[in-house]
Amino acid sequence: MFRPLIAAALLAATPAAALEPLSQNAYVNDRLVQARVADLVRRGCPMINARLIRAFSEARALKRYALEQGYSETQIDAFLDSREERRRIYEKADRYMVDKGVVNGKPDTFCRLGRDEIARQTVAGSLLSAR
């Protein structure tokens, strides 16, 4: 659900000759991990929904960040299309969730994390709403 939003958010058209690779940009990676966490929480907890308007807003903010940093559309597309990078982001999100006590097949653990993220006002929490 969040991948198209993130992809749209990261499209940029300026050169980035001296920039670190996107895979090393902490701001971008942290937000991608948090978006993945939010997506998994909303899928794993029947009592939590995605806040789509907020997700679009975050996607635009991430795009602005990428534009301001000078990443090119080619660099961003390559990063987002990379199976290796996607796998790395997903693994970080999975580790985060396990560290927070989430257990696959146990919706209550997903719900607990979701409510905690919402209460702590994290990036993931800002993309979620509890019913």
C-alpha cells in the first residue's frame, strides 16, 4: 500500500553527484522503515487502519526532502526498484517489530505496537488510526 506513495514521494529531477547513496541516507531509510512498519501493523491488527491522507502528506514531504537533497529521478527509481534495498528495508522493519514484541499470527501484538506508535506519535503512528 505505501510503496506507490513512497515511490511518488521520492521522484526528483535534480543531479546528486556528491550525495551519499540513498541506501545510506538515514532520513529516507528511517521513513521507509516506518512506512513498512505502519503497513504491517494495519495488516496485522483488525482494529487499526491506515491514514491515507496523512500517508500522501508524508510521501510529498519525503519527495520535497529528496528534491532539496538533489537526488535524481534515476537514482531514486534505481533505489526503489532494487530488490536488495527493498529486502533490507523490510528486514529492518521486521527487526523493529520483533524488538517491540510483535509475533506473527498474534494480532494483539500488532495492535499493541500500533497503539504504542500512535501514542508516541512516531512516523509509523502518524500513518495509523485506531478504531
